[in-house]
Amino acid sequence: MTNLAIAAHGLRKSYGDKTVLDGFDITVPEGTIFSLLGPNGAGKTTAVKILS
């Protein structure tokens, strides 16, 4: 089995009635390099803040 550096499933974040993440899944194996890409407002910064 591969060791995981990051694993999260079904992340959800809301600010009041506004849902900014819904069902975000990420799995990153140990020793890999990855990037998180997406358009403005896609929730990249929010996801990283939750994971940190």
C-alpha cells in the first residue's frame, strides 16, 4: 500500500448560505509533487487552508 502525504474526502465549507466547497476529494501519495489548479473563485485557497 502506498503511504499518503495528504488524504481528504468529502470536504465541505460554507460561509453562511454560500457553499464554497462541496464534496472535495484529494489523495496525494508521499514523495510526489502536485499542483492545485482552477479558475478564480473555485475554492483552491479555501481547500488549502482547511488542509493546513
